[in-house]
Amino acid sequence: MLPLLQLNLSTLSQSALDFSRLDGFESRALRDAEIERVCRTYTGQSFAFRDEELQEAADQTKQNLDQLLSRHFACGFTSHPIKRQSLLWFGRRFDCVLITVSDSRGQLDPQWMRAVPGFFESGSDYVGRTDRPYGYWDGHNFHRIYPDVKMFSSDRVLVSDFGNGFGWSVGESDADDIEAVSQLLSANPDSWEYSIVPKVHEEIVSVNNSRCILLHSRYREVLP
């Protein structure tokens, strides 16, 4: 089983009030504390990557979306390290993948992310309603992080699904044979949007002839 990280999201991200989240509420009937609760959300530097170009790059390199992104992010953070911790959020909107990078100071804008395939634009933004934590830089290493889901059996294969409008999700397959699950996913016309959660913590990856270590870890949110 992958190691477990205890992450306090509030210490890894700055927050602000996003009043657009009042849509659907009768805001005049809300007290200030209720508005604060509805509108308070995390912020960061968001990077948009076009789906079409990401899929083309994934097909050319024989990778899925998850492998393509996580390997670029691991090598990018390793080649351009920062001393403070940061969190990457994943979302899907407007035919793009949205990656929002947040940190405790709210000043992180990694320029190298513009070289990731499919880059379209970037800017300061709120973390979307359906965005979920995707990656974590601990100051030394990059972790691809997975929610600590409850499993019926520790032998089952976990699969990440990036093909829905709710950010991404992790589910338990009905099989314990990675090869069988891999063949099943490859038969799906949208197979590039699925990935198998590795059972090994450390993975050596290479991007543009640059080798680095990509860590795979579970995470559990710790409340402040």
C-alpha cells in the first residue's frame, strides 16, 4: 500500500472570497458568516492546457493523461525546485485541463509549466468547485497524490478517471490483475483519460532526456 500523507490544505493554499458562488442563493437572506462559508475558497495560479493537444501528445508518447502530466510536473519541480510546499489542483473546464498551483504565500507562478504540452494560458484564479488535489511538492520531491479511499480488498486495482466534469475520481476495479485491467482500459475509446494507480511508491521517469523521481502517495485531509 502506498504511504499516507496528512495534508492540511488550508496551510498549503491562500483563500479569498469568490462572490460568484452566491449564484443560486438568496444572498440578501444570508448572514455575513453564511456568505463567508459559501464564498471562501482557495486561490492560486491556474494553467490551462487544451484537451486536444494533450491527447495528441499522449498518443505520440504512448502515455495516458495522468502519466503525461505527472511526469512533466515531477521533472519540472525537480529541475526548478522551491523550498516551500505547494499543492496542485486538477479540474476540467472549457475543453481544457486546469491545473491550479497554490502555496502558503500565494505568489507561486512556475514559468516552466508553460512548456508542458497543450499550454494555452495562465493567470490568478480561484480553485474550481469540482477541482481536486492532484500533486504535492514537499520542498524536495513531487508526489502524485490519491485520496485515501476505502477498499474492499487491498489486492484490488485502483483506477483514476479524468473523463468527467467533476475534476477526477478514483475507484476500485473488480479485478486484482493489473494486466487484465490495463487491457480492459486500452479497449476504451477514451482510454487516455484513465490510469491505474501504481502500487510502488517511487518511480523513475524521464521527460526530454531529464530523469527524476516521481513519488506516488495517498493523502488524507487534516482539518485545521
